[in-house]
Amino acid sequence: MPMSRARTESVLIAVKSRIAANISVSNADVQARSHVVDPSTSDQVALLVERAKRGDRDAFGELYRACYAPLFRVARFHLGAAAEDVVAETFLRAWAGIERYRDTGAPFIAWLHGIARHVVADELARRRRVEPRAEPPEHSRELLVDEQLTLAQAMDRLPQEQRQVLELKFLVGLTNSEVAAALGKTTGAVNTKQWRALEALRQTLGER
């Protein structure tokens, strides 16, 4: 069952405050790389995308500046200091695949977010290979009572679409309707997934 409105609002505040704490850094460099183009403004971004697909590097540079900040937030949230490398690799892969991009009605930033998540997953896998740690197997669903999960770890345990909803809303900054378009869902389904994700995080993180 969905949470009550008051309960949902209290959990939203808790989750957003934890996200802010996890990505709290000096924003000078992020702001310097950002641009006045709103990455969710479809008309202007669509024109830049079409130019980029024709090989226009200047247009792709505009997209880079427009979309850098939300992608940096996603990368910073999951990988901390490695965020800049993740964003750089994301845009390298995006440039290599821009000709294959097709407008499905979802914001262009949602496509970039999908690439960024693959880059994040690749880096996390690399770290597990080169930095083995003594811990319970990743596939285990049982959490130690005294284990202190970070929000990023807790979110990674969510079902994929629930995690995507929270990331696209609170890190990338999309509206419910934009998230719905990105995931091919109705806004009602997005709301339900958000409620379930927030409740799962509340229980995992010990929010009361």
C-alpha cells in the first residue's frame, strides 16, 4: 500500500537530505562547466542533438555543458572523487553513439543517465576486482544488524526501476512525467515505484 501523504513527505525530506550530504562538494567547478541551457528543455536540446548527430562538435559541447551537472551528481553520489572521470567517460561513449540515438519522447538527459549508470557499474566492478574486501557475498540478502549502509549502497539494493525513479528525480532532476517517459511507464506507475522505493529506504536506513 502507498504511504500516507504526510509519511511520504517526511521520507522524501530524509532521503533528499541524505542525498545532499552524500554529494556535498564545492560546486565551483560544476558551475563553471554548466550552461544556461536546461537539459530537460526539449526544443533547444533537440536541435543540439540533431546537429551533434551530424558531427557538429560545437553542438555536442553545448550538450556537455548543459548536462554536466546532473550527471556529475549521479557519479558523485555513487563513486565520490571519481565523478569527473565517470562523466568524461560517459560523454566519450555518448559521442561515439550519438548517431544511433533516437528520440523516444524522453529527455535526452535520461539517455545520458543510462550511459552513466553503465560507466558507474563498470567502475564498481573494477573496484571489486582490484580491491577485494572481506564482507558478506554480494548476492546475500541478509544484512548484518550493525551494518551501516550508505544511501548509495541502500539504493543499489533496490529493484532497478525503483532506483532509476529516485535517481532520475532527485539526482538528475526530472519531473514525474519526464521519468515516466524515460522508463516507458505511466505517471501513476512512477508514483507507486517512488513510494515503494522510499519505504524500502526508510526501513533499510532506519528512518522513523
